[in-house]
Amino acid sequence: MSEARVGLVIEDDQDIRELVRVVLSQAGFDVHVASTGSAGVTSALELNPDVITLDLGLPDIDGFEVARQIRKSSDAYIIMLTARAEELDTLMGLEAGGDDYLTKPFRPRELRARVEAMMRRPRASSESKSAAAEEVDPEVSHNGLAVSAGSRTAVLNGTELKLTRTEFDLLLALLETGRIVRTKADLARRLRNEPYDVGSYVSDADERAVEVHMGNLRKKLGDSIQAPRWLETVRGVGYRLAPSSNNN
């Protein structure tokens, strides 16, 4: 029998902390809680959780800094929980390393649905990478970037890029379809592990989140918007893979 998935709730409000703990417990997680940012960073390092819910308005360290510190050592999915309505705050959370966000008050059903969608996506670990390396794991190369879906690695000029799982999934989605344009809605559904042709609802916030993740991915690649080598923006539509260069 496989080990229980681990969840970490970083939240200073006791009522919300208990609500999230119950939601994750009902979803099958072994749940741990932390009421401060510093305690949350320590717990993330010790527990290696699969998913983390993170309040942005913590009493000691703000959630943005907590996410940055966690991202140094963890590839856990991070869902930001914020009472702030300003879009800038949520976008800053995604730029700090968050994968998704919900604005308080939120429906427990929506939180659980987002968590379960995330957990349907592969998680890379050192063990899974080693196992995949022993199996047939074809790489896809494009303009000097080598991407392996099996080991979930992206290597550029001999250096492995430190991508979040969301960033890797978006990169892989574009590699899979090449020069075919993927709309922001398509990519948002991909992050939910839904087929890209399914017409489920995608909000403006979901599409904006894709834009932020793509921006983060572009920075890590050192890619140029004006002369892209890998990620080409199709204005008003979405994204596609940039053309292959002669020295690919």
C-alpha cells in the first residue's frame, strides 16, 4: 500500500486552518499545520509535502517570502489563499512560486477540486527520475533545450533548469503541439489535467495565471519576447513553440 500523501496548511487564522485541514484530510492527505511563516518553511523542509496551502497574510513572514524560501528546496504544489482582492497580490504570489490561488472566502469543494486536479499531474522526485532514466525515456530537443517527459527534466546548455511543476507542464504542452497555437484557456485546462479540447469554464483569473507562469518560464529560459527561441506569444490568442533554428 502506498504511503499517504502529505499536505501542509500554513495559515494563522484558526478557523480557516481547521477548515483546510478537514478538506485535505477528506481528500486522503496526512495533514500538518503551521500558524506562522517561519514554522511553515521549517515544516516544508522536514515533511517534503505533496501540496501546501499558504496564506499570504501571515503574522511574521509574508506569504510571498515563505513561497520563495520553500521553492529553494521543495517542488510541492503551492495554493495561495488570500483575503486580498487586488490582482497584483495574487500575481505576486504566482511569481514567488505559487501554482494556483483562491480568494477568501472560498468554497471547500473548489479547494478540493483544485488540489485533486493538481495531484493527477506527475510529481518528479529523485527516485522517479532515476527509475525513468533506466527506462526508455526519449528526449525532445528544440533549439538547444532538451526536455524529458519521463524524468521531468529540462536541460539547457548542459544545465538543468529549476522549473516548478506548473512551469514544466506548460513547457511540455507547447513541445507536444509544436507550432500549433495553444490558447490560454487550453493551457489552463492542461494544468487541471483536462483534455485541451474540453469546453469547461476557464476564468479570466485562470488565464492571467497562465500568463504569469509563462512569464516566469520565459525568464528561466532567458528567452526574448521580441526574438523568441522557445516560447512565442501569439497576441490575443495564446502561445506556441518558436520555429526551429538551423543549429538545433
